Amino acid sequence: MVTVYVKDRESLEEAIRRFNKLIEKEGITAKAKENMYFTKPSKARREKMNKLRRKLEKKKRKEQFRRHR
């Protein structure tokens, strides 16, 4: 749980900005966006596999580039 205490002589806008940075760092906003809509388990698995495939292809391209240098 994120807790932000307002410091002396700190404006409310600054405290809200600190709060937003903390929840972004914790990943709360990303989790809320992810859970906003239901995704079928099969689609989630497919997206996860596609993400992994793209990551491996990118790594492979980088290795080939390094070898040719």
C-alpha cells in the first residue's frame, strides 16, 4: 500500500505528483489497466508466447549484428 505524507510547506499538487510517481513505480496503474477488461486465458497465453517469440527474435538479431562487426 502506498502512503504519502504531506510535508511542511508542500503544496497539495506536489504531494499528488509524488503519490502518482509512487503508484507508477509500484505498478498499480499498470495492473489496473491490465484488469480493466477480461481476456480469455487462451488469448493471454497466445499473447505471452508472441511476446516471448519477439523477444527471442530481437536477441537473435542483436547477436548476428555483433558477430558481423
